[in-house]
Amino acid sequence: MLQVTESAVMAALGTVQEPELGGDLVTRNMIKDLTLDGVSVAFTIELTTPACPLKDEIESRVRTALNPIGVESIDITWGSMVRRATPRTAEQLLPGVKNVIAVASGKGGVGKSTVAVNLAVALARDGATVGLLDADITGPNVPMMLGLDGQPGQGAGDKILPLSRHGVKAISIQFFVPPGQPIIWRGPLVGGAIQQFLRDVDWGELDYLVIDLPPGTSDAQLTLAQAVPISGAVLVTTPQEVALLDVEKALAMFKRMSVPVIGLVENMSGLACPHCSEMIDLFGRGGGERFAREHGLEFLGGIPLDITVRQGGDVGVPAVAQREPGVAAVALQHLARIVAARMSVRAAAGADQPVLTVS
């Protein structure tokens, strides 16, 4: 009976290039637990993120490489080991968090919290361990969007235990105040609350901590940048000029604070007519893509207006977690995988270079 040798399999897999990180699967030590049975092989491919957007392409390349050496059956198991995209220091807060992703807009009302919540849930649904910090202290919306209610418990060392839903650990000031009560705080109190959420919450081991920043460029952003190494920022805008004006300020803020910017996502980028399916450009067309091009940013895609996003946000079921995802959910899931891939690229580069050069 014909048999395939381990050396032949590994040699063939050594020709398969990782499409985004570069280098071959064998050199990158991504092939695990190889077993052979005649002309059948089984192994695990350990990705750098469970949210890898190129999984199908990698599998296709693997099968193409193995077929010529006589392999007739290929059983691939997918694993992942998310790596830290920023160097860890001894005094660093959040020692168990590998990557901190800030979601910012500069302007309110552009769907920043919607993007942050769906980004976190999408990453969790792909298999990552994820936390979500609601840093919008005076306008917290994360609890409603996740469908969370109640007060966090207390764990070892008097640490605050975050609440969890849709696979995401979450903390918000809303958990600690009566419903409807406004939070009228000066800047130092806002910064202090964010510091406490970073220092006193038992986040545990996380692949990603997504932080929903408030609009503007003030204490919350400064506190965060000074307290923890931000792996990357996702900027959110709508196509209209007034939103682009404010997101430019957010971009300048991150540049000044030496925070790498992953890219820009354009929310509310069009509405599909329910009668004719043509796109209606309620807020203009192409503003986000043009802005990204002019400022040397990666354009992470457009998220169309979709009634299921609003419906889900009102009842605590984010778009990406709905049983029948709409068009916006597809775009949000794609966004999460692109963000995860960019974090992997930073980690592979040794975290000594930003994802993109911001001009």
C-alpha cells in the first residue's frame, strides 16, 4: 500500500506561504500534531488569530501543495495562538490582555459604540477571548447594546468581576448607577473611573480588549493612552463632511500620542432601498474612503445602514449575533477579521512598527 512520508508532507507544507504574515507554514511553526495513515494525513494549523480572514485561502494552498505528493485525504484542524502586539512591561496594567483596541470617532452619533460592540462580539464568535470596556462614562450605551443588566460581583483581591454576554466580558459605569441617572462629572473623575476599570477589574486572560471611547479628544483618551499600551485604534466616521472633520482631529490625537491607527471604517455608508435594492446615499458617498486615501490609512470598509442593527441594539442582540444576519452584520464580521489580521501582522513584526504610517 502506498504511504506518504512525514518528511514529504513537511517539505510540501514548507512551500505554502502564509498569505499575510509572509514566510511558510513550517518555518513559522504553524503545523502541529501531524499524523499519517497511508495516503491520509491529519494536522492542526495554528493561526495567529481565530478570526483569520484568510483561512480558506490557506486551506486551498495546503491542499494544492499536498495533492502532488500522493496525499488523497487531508484532515485539517484549526487552532490559534493570539500573540501580543505591544511589548509587555513589568509595571503594565492589564498583564493578561494581549491586545488593546480603541474604537474612536471624534464625533458622536456616527455609530462608534455599535462598531465597538459588534467588533467585540464578532471576535468572540470566531473563538477569541474578548473584553469590552465602555469608556464613554457620561453616555454609556454598551450595556443596552449587549443586553446586560445588574451589578458586577466581587472576586479575589476585591477585584470587580465584569458581566458577560455573547461571549464578551464587559464593564460600564452604567452597572453602578440607577437607571436614568445622569453622570455629571468633571474630567478628572472621568479619568479616574477609566483608571479603576483598568486597574480594579478582573479581566483575566484576554486576546483582545476593545475600548469604546467617548467622542472628542479629552481626558478619557489621554488617560487610556497613558495607562496602557494601545495596540491599535479603529476610527469610525460617516461619509458626511462634518463627521470627517472630527475624525481628522481624532487621527491627529492618536498620532500625537504615538498610538498606531489600524484604519478607518465608514458607517452608514448607504441604505439599500427595500423596494428596488438600489443604494440610497443618505449621508453622501465615498467620504470615508477618500479620507483614508488622503491620510495614508487603510480603508477597512463601509457598513451600510440596516434596520437589523438598530433593532438588535435596542434589545441587546448585536447584528453579528443575530440568527439571520443582515448586510451590515456581514460587513461588521469582515471588519473584525481584518482588525484581528492587522494585530497579527504587528505581533509578527515584533510590535516595533505601527500598522500604518499616518501622515
